[in-house]
Amino acid sequence: TGHGVPAALVTSAAKSASAVIEEFPDIELSTVMGLLNKAIYQTAKSKVNMTFFVACFDSQTGELSYCNASHDPPMLFKEKDDAPLKLGDVIHLMDTNGPRLGEKPKSKYEMKTIQLSPGDRIIFYTDGVTELIGPDGSQLGERKFLRHMVKACNSDSSIDTVMSALGEAVANHRQDQILEDDVTYFWFKYNKTG
């Protein structure tokens, strides 16, 4: 949003490449990123780049594998039964961070894997959330964003409650300001079954 026709063309190329890659579910995530990088580079020749985060979750083992191409790292909120969640408990998934898609034709991307436990939650978001401008000209910022999430998680761990609280925080900060970028976020909660 807000980046013009060149960005829309690059997004279209990424969507098309993703649709083809989805037909090959056994490809490693580092290879997926390499193929997406090639598609973006061929479309824009380094003039437009794209951040990207791709993850694959194994519901049987609880393993989450991921690759990052300079996207804001998702945040992991580990399940804590014994005490309230604190800001320092939040884990940024940034063990790997490659170049943006489309910067260089042969960029390499590393895959990392983490073990999740039942009840763990992850928030994925775009920089349009943390860079959201309020009427006073200030950005929402990562710390304030995090505080809202921790407070919501401590009041009720349900995804619906957390999403509602986050939506309200974003709306309160934004008020009637025009969006300059997309504001996209979603939660994932690992509920082991079987």
C-alpha cells in the first residue's frame, strides 16, 4: 500500500511465483526464498525490493522452520502458566536474516528451526503497524506495540481477545489519520491436538 505501480508489479510477481512454489510442498524454505528472490530480481532488476518472511509449522512435532528476507521479525510469546508475561519474555525470531528479495540475483537465505510448546503464540506483522502515524505525528513504535500485546495476553490468552485489543490499540493510535502503508498483523497459537 502506498508504494505505487512498481511495487504492485513486484507484489504480483511474488504472488505468481508463490502460487507455483506451493505446488512443490517438499521444497526447503531456503530454496523457496531463493526462487522468490530470483522472481523479484527478474521483475525489477534491483530497482524495487521486497521484505519477506516465510515459515512452515509441523503440527505433529511443534517445530517451526523459517527464513527471513529483512522483514520485521515475528515475536514469540512463550506460554507461562506460573507468572504474568513481561516485555523481556518476548522472543524475536531473528536468528536468521537475509537480504531483501530482489536486491541481488544470487542472494542466499538460511533456514532456522525452533521448538514450540502448546500454548505458545507468535505475532506476524508488517512495518506499517509499528510505523503507524498518530495525529500528533508520532509512530506507534515497537515498544508500545509490544506493551499492548503483553497486556492483552495477560488479560486473556484467547486469540480473539488479543486481536480485538490490538485492533483497538491500533485504531486509538491512528484515529483518523490517512494510512501511508499497509497495517497487517495476525496471530498464531499452537494448540496441540491428538
